[in-house]
Amino acid sequence: MSGALLRIEHLEVRYGDLIGVSDVSLEVPEGSVVALLGSNGGGKTTTLNAIAGLIPVHSGSINFRGEDIVGQKAFAIVRKGLALSPEGWRLFVQQSVENNLMLGATPLHDRSRQTTLLERVYEIFPRLKERRNQRAGTMSGGERQMLAVGRALMSDPKLLMLDEPSLGLAPAVVESMYETFGRLHREGLTILLAEQSIELALEVSDFATVLQVGKSVLSGAAAALAENPQVQKAYLGVG
């Protein structure tokens, strides 16, 4: 196993008096795919948003590439090589596909790389190139998911976080998206994947962490967790 690209220890996030997550710890080895699993409301999205610097952290540490990034601005975290493709896409729906993609490149130190990165995204998602002048708000759910992932890739991340990428999509679209994630992984990208579709996530991941009511309760190799009786009963409908 490679060293940890991302290490989270005892993360706690609060929304006023409400606790978003109370004790989340996980590691993402460099070059791996790690699944963050759990039912709706378990804390997956809160955890990813905290890592990305989008919400404040009450306590705990988030170490990325050897540096504690708690308290840093989201813009600075993207510049360090960590990008999030959020649940619900969060696109600028009145802007064109290409404008949305170029916004993803805003944090780059070297703006001369924008054209090369854009060409790569268009090669990965040819549909986006076909519709580059179309308004994002007129696209299908699958196309919007492509655009959200493509926008994240425009910052040239070392670690790509995907929040519920299969949510609301047709099975054929999900299969195509996961084939793309597999390709990105083979090309060297590290991926942290939050999914409600437990079986699907375990199939494509090297490691996984299970969240329950804001706490990490199980971690290990994905293949081992798929055989874990507790996981099978709670999430896979076995037993």
C-alpha cells in the first residue's frame, strides 16, 4: 500500500447546535479508490464538504499531502490538488458547458495549461465537446454529471472526490460513468467516492469506510467489507 495521500482523524462538524459528523477517521492511500459508504444522512456529504473547505471543522484533523488543511479556504485547497464533484452538480445553469468547465480551471497557478486540460476533458467526455456551447441547464442528468466531473478535472487534481455520482441516473449512464472513473484511476488519479449504492462502490474500490450517524464504524479492504456479515445485513440485503 502506498502512503496516505489523505488522512482524517476524529473529524467533527457542527451546524450550530446540530452535529453533522461526530467522529470520522479514514485514510486514502495514494493511487487508490476509497469508498465512503453509508445510508442517507450518515455524514458522507458533510465529510466531503469539510475536506474541501466548504464548511468549518469543529475539531479533528484533515491531512492532505502531509499538511493539515483544516481552516484553509476552499480555493487554496483546490490549488493543492484536491477537487470535489458535488452531489447535485452545482453548475452555473445559465452558462455554457465550456464556461462551466473553464471555471474549474480558475485555481490553476499556470493558466497556460487550461487549453490542454480542456482538450483532455473533451477527450474523456466527447458529449461535452459536442455540446460545449449549450447552456448547462438544458442538459440531461447524465450530461450534468459529466460536466461536474469534468469541471473538477479542470483543476488537475491529485485527489478527486465524488459525492453520490450515481444518484438519480439511469443504470446505463451509471455504468458508463463508472467506466470513466476506472479509466481515471488507471491513469493515476486517486479517488474518494461517497456512495449510497454500497454494492457498486465496493466493486470498484480498493478500500472502504462505513459511516453510521456521523461516525466511522468500519474500515478496511473493500473485498473484505463486502464479505462482512454486518455490512451484508445492513446494506447488501444478505442474511
